[in-house]
Amino acid sequence: MGVEQHGRSITIICPDCSQAQTEPAIVISTICRSCGQHFNIEDEKPVVREKYVARVASLTKPPREYPTIAPIVASLLQKKPKQGSFLRRFFAGPGDRKPLDCYHCGHHFEVVAEAQSTQCSSCGGYISLRCFEISDRCQQSIQTRGSVKILKSGSLSGEGLNCQDLIVIGSLAAPVTCSGRLTIRSSGKVPFDVLCKELRVERGAKVEFQGRVRAQSVSIDGQVKANISCENTIVLEKKALLQGIARAAEIITKSGARHSGVMEVTIPHVDAPSQFTDQVSKS
């Protein structure tokens, strides 16, 4: 019976692209040789693997008292065996990888899209790729190259936040370093410095940045009071109101937008590299 099971083959249909391929009957997971989709095999049928997101609950007590994060991390380790991870890396195509920059040294490289952590190929530092949703009061310092979302009922304060993309619907009271886009949809004060690649303040939001704001590009469609230094372009949409100092290589003010304060158009050096990457790695 055991010899018969090992020698038998089955045909698997990829649930993503419907490509048929032959696998041993004892297989528990595989990679589609056509589209690169990873899936498990249960009862000789393909099952798409679930994607996991770490959700941060209230962190007013020591982290070990909160079962919200630990079970998720444990389940990730249990449900992503070494065999599946190796096969995914071995057969990974261009669509299975994403660009990444190290928050220790600023080195740019690529990583498997489904990875939850990695190691910088330049400095060897550990890099977390977990995503967070904050739905309660959080006083934890977060450092990840995943995305972070502060929900309406959530608030974040602490020593700092370093992430890829950040969406703020609740309250933010921490220094921010964001290697991707920072989107603000709420109203309130941000009492610390903000460094991001792209800043977007959406319509209806009212924000006062009490620290310095540095970004490569800025788009404002709400009400903002800030001291902004932008490497490229600041765009004030139709409903925008900007109060304070705005420095940028270009400032676009659409009909209906308003600004009170100082506008300074800087002339960038053509051969000078962007300082954004260095600033992110040092933060």
C-alpha cells in the first residue's frame, strides 16, 4: 500500500490559471509551473493558501498578555513549512517578488512577495515584513516594511513608526518614517517629525503637523497646517487649504485651493541624488 502510494501520480489543475500539471500523489503543496501561484494539496485537490495579517490589539499591557499577535505568528510558522518556502523561492518568477529597501542601511533589493520577514543582502540586518492594523490604543514602537493601518478607533503613540505604507484614519502621535505612501483621512495633530516618500491628505481631513514634514511628493485635498519640505511637487487640490511654509521644486495650485504663509520654489541640482533614501535609513 505504501509503495503503491509513492509510485502513483495525480493531475493538479491550477486554481489561478487552470494549467494542468502532474505531481506525486503524496504531495502536500506545490507551485504552478505556468503562473507561479503557490497552493496546498488536500484530498488530491488544489487549495489556495491564505494570506495572514498581524492585527495589533490594545497594547497598554505587556505584549505577552495579548494573544492577538502571538497565535498569528505561530500559525504562520506552522502553516508555512520549509518545503513550501523553498519551492516558492526556487520557482519564483518576476510576479512573485517585490522591491524593498532596508530600514537599517537603505540597500535596495527584492524579496518574495508572501514573505513575513527577510534579511538584508547588504548589511545582514533582520527586516520584518508583517502588516499591522491598529484598532485600539497602541504605545508600541513598530518597525516593518509591511503596511500599517490605524483604524478610526485606534491610536498610535510611542518612540516611532517605520513602515512601508501608512494609512491614518484614527490618531497618530509618534515620529513617522514611511518608505512609501502616507495617507491621512482623519483630523488631529501630529506632534512629531514626518518623513515619507509620498504624502497624501485626503478631502475632509484637518491636520496640524507640529514637527517638520519631509517628502518627495505631496498632494493635499484637505486642510493642513505644516512646515513642508518637498523634493519634487506639492499639489494643492480644489478643496485644499495649506497654512505655513511650503518649499518644493514645483508647487501646483488648482482653482479653488488656498494657501496662507510662505511658498518657496527651490531649484534642484540636476546631478544631485535624492536624499530621501539616506534619510529613511538613518531614521
